[in-house]
Amino acid sequence: MYLALKEIRHEKLRYGLIIAMVTLIAYLIFILTSLAFGLAGENTQAIETWDAKSIVLNKDSNINLSQSTITNAQAKKDNLTSKESLIGTTPVVAKYKGKEKISALFMGTRKSDFIYKDLKVSSGHQFKGAHEVVVDQKFQESGYKIGDKLTLNSFGQKFKIVGFTKNAKLNISPVIYGTLPSWKAIRGMGNVPVAGSAIVSRNAKYNAHNSNLKTYSMSEFTNKLPGYSAQNTTFGFMIGFLMIISLVLIAVFLYILTMQALPTYAVLRAQGIPARALVSTITSQSVILMASGVVLGGVIAALTGSLIPVGVPMAFNIPVLIWISIGLMIMGVIGAAIPAQKIATVDPVSVIGG
């Protein structure tokens, strides 16, 4: 460690550039990871607030909530308990004079169901009437206020905002909570014997008592949300490639610096300093460089998170970021293996004589 620190102090510019590159890579990885978690959260925020374990959909819906319908007869046969909630969903465009239009998801539910009972209202109150709604905070951020009357699509009846709720997004769309009869009216199914789009259950082994319905786990359902899996896979590959790049960079730079200092290491070997001590020096340098870069990258990422606009979906998952930091450190140690092997096998006579 002593030799490692002494050499870093002696070659401040060279090692400073390496730390700068590691810092940028770590910063980019932290930001991409936070964006990945932020976007993933906006796909599943509403689901997470339900604390549901399974969902029942029409078996021909291709695990797509908007394409699923459950009839009154099917819902009645399922004998729903306090652990089940019947929901109806449909995409809508909400508008109010003087405010921007918002693409949202109207979700109808019953007052007797746990989704309604557990819905936490951050301001205002829970909806009670057929033409009252509780909306996601996205509406509040866009300038909507309690008392505003929304027009949904081309439906003639307006809906009054009576409350706002946090973390109510599904597949990135902000959710508008209302009654099931309102959902049927918006869908134009007022006289159609349809109960809802899906049954959400807190029982992981809930069984749908109908051959036309099928139960899915919540993880299976969320993975089938449009774009969800592709988005997570893309971010995962990007982060993985960046970690490999960090490995290559640290290996290349340390190898170049080692080759330049090879005569010095040869002299040290000739003086009797064991190869283990010199290998330890290279490894220590790698750890110091990676640790410095990761810490600086984390600080800059935290500052970015505090300055970034509210509308940008970022979520700093500290345990995951810690594991990524450990992974970067390991990459640095692996990257130091090549120059360390060169030092361990160096022949002092051939180097000094040359």
C-alpha cells in the first residue's frame, strides 16, 4: 500500500486521469441504474401499493389488462372475498380547460374492495360519488387542483377531482381511480353484463373457478406489461457493458503504466523485494483508483439526483448501488491481474541488461 500511494502521488496527472475516467463510468452506471429503477417503478407503482400476489384475467387476453373482460356470471361464480378486488381499466385522455391533456388509465373499483379501502389520499378525500375521482400526483404536478372537472375522452359526463394520491402509475400512465359503473360508462358498456377487466388477489394461490379465466402471479403479469421486460433488459445490458468497459480501461492503463515502470520494478526485484509485494502494490493501486472513482461518481450522481426535475423518473436503490460499487471494485482487481502477472514473472537481468 505504501508503494502504491507513493507512486500515485508521484504520477498525479496520470493516475488523476484514470480516476476521472472511472468516475465518469461509475457516474453513468449509477444514473442509468437509477433511471432503470425509476422507469420500472412507474410501470408498477400502482400494483405495489395494492400489495397483491396474483391477478385473474381472461385467458384469451394474452396477459394484457386492457384486452381482458370478466362477465358478471364469472365474477359471481368466483365468490370474491375481502382479499380480492374487482377492477376495470381503460386508457383515457383527461383534459380540463386551460390545462395540458394527460394520457391516463381510468381504473374502476368497488368501495367494498381492498384497493378502495387501502387507497392513501395525500390531499383531499376518497371518491364517494359516481362522478368523483382520485388521481395520481402527476395531475397535481401539471397544475390540476381539487375541484377541477375532468373530461375523459369524448365521454359527456365530467368527473370531479376530489383527491390526489402518490405512486399511482401503471405502465407509466397515471391512474384515475373511480367507480366500476363509471368505468363501464366510459367504455360504452352500460348495459353489457361485464363486471370488470380483472380480479386482483392478495392470495398467491387464488384459483379462478372458470375455464375462461386464468390466474397469473404478479411478477408474471408485470413482466408482460408492454415494454417492461425490454426496457429492463436494455438497461441491464448497458450497465453490464459499462462494467466490462471499466475492466478493460483499468487493465489497459495499469498495463501501460507498469510497462513504463518495468525497469524500476526490475531493480526492486534485484534488490530482493519479493514479487508478492510488487503484485500487492499494483492491486492496491487498482483498488485505490477504483474506490476514488466510485466515490466521486456516487457524489456527482447524488448531486444530479437533487437537481434533476421532478418529472424525470429516477429512483436511487441504495443496496443495488452498493452491490454495483462492489462489482466495479472487483472489476478493478481483475483488471490489475494482467500487469501484476507481468511484474511477477519479470526477469531483472534481462530488463536491466536491456
